[in-house]
Amino acid sequence: MTTTTVGGTYISLSTSIIASVILTIFYSVMIILLIICLIIAVYQIHKTIKAKKQLQAITNDKRNSTMP
Amino acid sequence: MISVIVPCHNESGNIQKTYQTITNQTLKTIQLYFVDDASTDTTYAEIQALPQTKGITVHALKTETNLYRAGACNLALKQVTTKYVVMMDAGTTLEKHALEHAIKTLESNPNIGLVCSKAGIEKNGKGLLYRLQKLEYANTDLSRMITQNNVMISHGLFSATRKEILEQVGYYSENMLLEDYDLTVKVKQAGYLAVFSPQIQAYTETVKTVKQLIKQRYRWFLGGLDVLTKYGYSAETKEDIFGHALYLTFFMAIMGTLIFGFTFNNFQITYTNIMLIPIALATINYVTSLIGLAFVENLTKKDVVIRATILPELLYCIFLELVRWKAYLAKCFTKKRKW
């Protein structure tokens, strides 16, 4: 049987092809997901800064309204 | 005038506190409904002992069997005669303008069907578990602030609405674990908005033990999944469904990459440029979480240390993920629900 080494382990060529296909799929999915998450994270930081400003404005309003 | 409904199950000790927070409100004409949901302690006696003050009428209701939160609220809601209603938990304390703000928000736009408050944690807690929950609640407030005009859940801690809307949607569903999420979906489907009002501040107590935390979160996760399967994919549930889908896909991709990649790479991790993406992601999330500290009520140095050192919150997150998986498995393999 034709064999190849993957990480120092001898495995059959067909197993190696299947493994590399599965790995490629997982890596591709991972990269796509990471990019999606990165976009979401950037959007999130923008929204968080905006929300913080809004909260500060509300806190200031409250402070002013309780002033004598 | 406004009605406030407080369902209570074995809340002895919290009745007086709730009554006090209502009498301290700037709004002075309130119909206060306490519903004792088959308590086995002195809750009902404590409710009956409450004085009737000027402007605040106390109604003491009692259920014969345990109807849980939804059933207890429905019992009172059917007796409400006012236009506006607030549902809140026993033991919750409110900032003195809370009811006034709730009415103002509902009056500001007839399309608003539900208004929920900020959910703060009371100052009196101690320990790591308390602080982790405090930070977590602040994160939830932050996400509510971001989705201010379309919150996913108008929580049971403090939600205000109009009586006519509740009649229209058939009140709370009594067979759901997460009756507040279910009500939010129903109100949105009826064409109303569920909004968050950061001016309304409500404070609650955290659960004290890990066992209680597991029970609470398990109910939240499983209850959320029940709502999603009840209503399916719709405009009201799509955000939550997308979140679950992204989480599960990510989880499988990470596990697959670890198992296959790690095994076939002789159990070694080799650096590739692709790793810059998760590093960037982690950095952005870290910065976001530091900015999010602004939403923590009564922020202390200990809270900042916990957030800045990452590890405690990371472990807490992993712990909650395990509870989430318990809920996923229960959703797949069980049908019985216990509140």
C-alpha cells in the first residue's frame, strides 16, 4: 500500500487525502468565521463607544436635574 | 395611575423591601398587587400586614397551587384596571423615578409595547461569584443599550406595558420557562416595539451559590431554546437563532481544527499568519470589554482587576458554556420542563 508520513506517522495515501480535505474544510470554515467575527467585533466596539457616550449623557442629565 | 405586579414565592423578608421601594417612588398613585404564589413561609402574612398609604393601594392575592411567575402575574393582570402595568420581581429595588420614566417612555410613542429597565446588582454582595455576575449584568445592559429600540428580552426584573397590549396578546404563556422572552416575542409579533430605557434603574440580588447559578442559567438557556422552537424563524427570533448558529458552527470548526490539525501536526502548534485574525479579534474584544466597564454600577477596583486580568471571566464563561451544553442536550432529548 502506498503510504505517506503526516507528522511523522505513516498513514495510507487515501487516508491522508481524506484528512487533508477535512482539514482544509475546517480551516476554511474557521477563517470565514473569524473574519465574520472580526467584522462583528469592529461593529461592536463602535456601538459600545456610542452606547458609553449615551450613558454618560444620561448620567450628566441626572446629575444636573438633582442639582439645587 | 399605574399598577405594579409583584409575584412572590417564598419571599418572606423581601415584601417590606419591595413595598418600601414602591412607596419611595416620585409617582404617588399606584395600585400594588402582591401575588403570593403558594408560598410555604410567611409571605402572605407579610403582604396582608402592609399598610394602605395615601395613593398606594395594596392588593393581596394568593394562589392555591404554585402557578409559577407567569400564572401568578396573569392572576393579577386580569384584575388590573389601570392603563399602564409594571411587572417586577420581589426583592427588586427601584430608583425613585423608575415608574415615572416608564410611563413617560410608554406615552412618548404609541408603538412602544414593552419597556424594560437597566438591571443593576445591589451593593451588598461579596465574593468572586458576586463580582462576576455584576460584570455579566453590566454586559447585558450594554447590549440592551446597543439594541435600545428592539431588545431581545424585556426582562422580568422590571417591565412596563399597557394593559390593552397584554389583553391583545393573551397575557403571559403559562407553560414557558422563560415567560418574559415569550411575552416579548408575542408583543413584537403584535406589531409593537420592545425598548430599553436606561433612565429606569432597577437593582436585583445575584444568586449566592454555584448550584443556584447552574439552576438559574440552565432555566434561562433552556427557556430561550423553547421560545425559539415555539416561534421558529421569524423577525423576532432571527437574531437569537443567528447567534446560536454562529456559536455552534464556530464550536464545531474549533473542535474539528483542534482534533484534526493537532493530531496530524504531531501535537504541535505552528505559527501561521492566519493566527493574526484571532489575535486581532481577542484584542478588539478586550478593548470593548474595558470600555464596557462604564456600564458597571458601583464599579470598584476589584471589578476592574477581574476584567483586566481576563482569566476569572474566561473561566466563568467556560463554566456557563457547560451549562449551555447541558441545556442543548436537554432540548434535544427531553420534553419535560421544570421551572
